[in-house]
Amino acid sequence: MKNSIIRIIVLESDKSLHTVYKNHFDEIPDYELVGSYTSANEAIKDFSFTRPHIILSEIELNGTSGIDAIKLFRKKEWGIKIIMFSEINDFDIIKNAFKRGANGYLTKPLTLDKLEHALRSMEKEGAAMSNDIVKKIIHNFHKKTFAFFSERENQIVDYLCQGATYKMIAQKLFVTTSAVNFHIQNIYLKLDVNSKSEALSKLEQLQDQLEEY
């Protein structure tokens, strides 16, 4: 997507806000709003025409919820980036959104600055969150525990950060190395990385965010 127009669609139940978002995107270079919808079904119907790179979806949509729609969009395009947004910043909802495969979570209202910052973060880091969402997640985490990982994945992440090998992790958790590898592949997917070194670098960045707050 580098050096080309990044296509965006927005799913927002309040149709009066569609013009607001259109005006926002007119002010953000390299991004184009190619569709605005009040329901996931409408967006999916037009998907082959809009061919979005990024989806901005409200959680509280007409019909299928934004969170439930994630899997429907993944069936259309597995690698698509999906940012959820809502007036609600409840931890369980945020956790569920990431568990279902969201790449980001923002709280309304979506101002021009907040929207542009989220899109640039998505482009550079592969994830985007409002500051209040970061604080909410941090508040609900134990040390080295991340909401988008399962309990077992968090255990493996902890050992990885300590420098343990796959074999050592397997021995610590009383599982096979194949089981460890399976969980690590899921961890890589959620972090949007392809190697142990990239995963550790990403985890270090997340830990730095914890320390900042």
C-alpha cells in the first residue's frame, strides 16, 4: 500500500456522520473514502467494488454487529485491516474485538487528528488504539499480560521474553514442542510479525507503552 492511495470504507450507524468522515478523509493525504455504510451487509455486498485496504467499523451497527462482521470481512479478504470504534470503552468489549481479529480500537468522536493518527499508526505499526483505550487495557492487565492473547499464549510470551527456547517452554508447561509452535504461530499472527526477533521487538514496544502510563 506504500506510495499508493489507501482505500477505506466506514461503517457508521448514524448516517448524518458520513459527511463528517468524508470531510475528514478529504484532509488526509494518501487515503480515500470509497464507501460509507450503516450496516455490514451493505458493505459486504459492495466489497468487490470498493476493494478496501482498511475498514473502520462501529460496533453498534444496524443488524450484524461490527465485531461479528469481522469474520465476514476476513472471508472476503484475509489480510484486510479492521479498526473498530465506539462510544463504549468497556474492557470486555475491547478484549472481544481484538480476540475476534480487530487491528485497532478507537473511541468516538472520531476527530480528524484522531483518525489520521490511527491510520498512520496502522500503516507503520499494523495496529491503532486511542490513548484512553491503551490506558483501559493497561489498567486491566497483569504484568506482561496482553488482552489479545489467550492465557496459554500469555504464558508463552512471558517465557519468550525471558529468552526461553521452544523446548524449554514445552518443558515448563508440560506440553509438546509442536503445541508450543502452534501457539507461537498464533502469537505471530496477532502481533503481525513473522519471526521471533520481530515478536520480541513488538512485545518490547508494548511493554514500553505500559511503563509510560
